[in-house]
Amino acid sequence: MLSDLLMWNKIGRIVTLLSEQLNISPERALDLWYCSKTNERLHDPSTLLYTFGDRYIVDELIREIQD
């Protein structure tokens, strides 16, 4: 599992990418992130989602939002 600092950095990058990709404010992107199942999966070590790239995780989140 990632250390807290590395996890915070990863989440920051994910939220920034999400904001840019959906053309929404960073605050809205952060809200979408923290209310998502993808966020829960990232913090669950058994899913190993934290080992995937930031863009992949953003794509997963966008698919979740679309469903």
C-alpha cells in the first residue's frame, strides 16, 4: 500500500486530470472523487487499484459516473 503522502499526491493528480478532462472546477472534481466507488477501491489494498496509472483511474471514474 502507498504511504499517506504518496496517496495524497496520487489523488491530487487524479482530481486534476478529472477536472481537465471533464472541463469542471477542481472543487467539483474533488467532490465527484470523494463520493465515488473508485475512491473506495483505491483505498482498498486488496484491489491493487493504487498500482494503476492515474489516467486509467480517471477513466474508471468517468465510466462509473456515466453508469
